[in-house]
Amino acid sequence: MRYMLLVFLLAIFSFPGSAFGKETYTVVTDYWPPFRIQNPYGIGGIDMELLSVIGKRMHIDFETKRAPWARCLIDMEHGKADIMTGLARTPEREKYIAYTSPEYFTCSPAFYERADRKGKPVTTYEQLRELTIGYTRGSAYFEPFDSDMQLNKIAIKDEGLMLKMMQEGRWDVMIGTDCQVDYDIRRKNLETTLRKVPYQPDVHIELYIGISRKSPLIERKDELGEVLQGIIDDGTMDVILGHYFSTD
């Protein structure tokens, strides 16, 4: 009897997730309104609402940790985090991240400037070579921009800081994703301060949920994808998006 009790206790402490309830997985992310928003309780926003629904349908829990975006990717690569949201798909990331299917949102890369910037309007990609460009370290936008070493690109740790520095005129233009930057410009009443430049790349960025290839959650990747597809098909995703984007 004492032997059986010892075995039971060892099982409890060795597998706390399965012994006491739901398995818990670590989400690592940074603020990226309206997808990840700082609130009094931690991080909210579209992605957190989506993960809450996924967790309920898969009977798992998520613990969210905040870090700069580039640090999040490193944690995923080393297996220190299980999952990320709002990921653009790149060959480099696919070496250590498995992407679920389908994507759950589509954005477009966009360049922004101060409304009072002097000089020629930016109407072509080639004109970017004459400018200083702020961007978020670790982000993927589009090719050839991402790999273009001839551009004067200045890396910033997160979008919030980049937007603040853009207002201060620290560089000529910044690049972001329209679904995030447009939302922040409206939220912060910056419509008369910042504007999009005339040149905008004709490409799209699909947003995915990704799982670290070193995470035990990888075994449930297909299931997660099926749950995500169900959330889209039954209209739950539209309801979540309606909390942040106007449906007019």
C-alpha cells in the first residue's frame, strides 16, 4: 500500500498538468494592438480572445509572457515557449516553428511618415534608398525589403516605441502592418500627425498561429488547426474581430 501511494505521489508531481487538470502551454508575445493590447490584467486583444476560445475547445490553458518580438522568436527556437500568434510565415522561422492552418487574419505592409515631412513624395521602392526607415526588429514584411542591405533601416524593439519615435521625427519613414498601425493611429488620435506615403507594396501578410517544434503541443498541431478552422467557420472569429474593428 505504501509503495502504491509513493507511485501515485510521484505521478502527481511528475505530471502536474494531467494530474490536477488542464495542460498549460506558454504563449510568448509582445504588445501589438489590436491583436495584443496592454490592459490592467495583463495582455488582452484579438489574439488573447482567440486563444481563450481555442483553449476551451481543446481543454488546455495558456500562460502568456511578454517579451520583445525578437526575443519571443528566440524563445520559440530554443523551446522556452510553446506558441506564438500573429506570425508571418518565413522559411527561416519554419526551421523551428510549425505553422497551423489556416491563417486567421490578413494584413498588408505599409510605410508611414510625419504629415509635415518635407521632400519628394515617396512613390516608388527605389526612393526608400534615400531615406532612414524605422522597423521592428525580428519582423517580416516583404521581399525585397526584408533582405535589402542597401536600405538605411533602423531596428526598434517594438511597434509602440517605433510609433512614438516616428512622431518625434527620428527618421524619415517607418514600416508596419496596416491592421496594427492604422488602429494605433486612430486610437491615439494621430490622424493629423502621421500618414501613409503614396508608395505601398502590393503584397499581403497572412497571420498564423505557430508552435515551437520543441514543444509537446506540436503533437496536437493538426487538432489546433481544426479547432481554428471551426472558429472561423462558425462565425466566432468575426465576433472577436467585431470587438476591435468597425463592421460599417
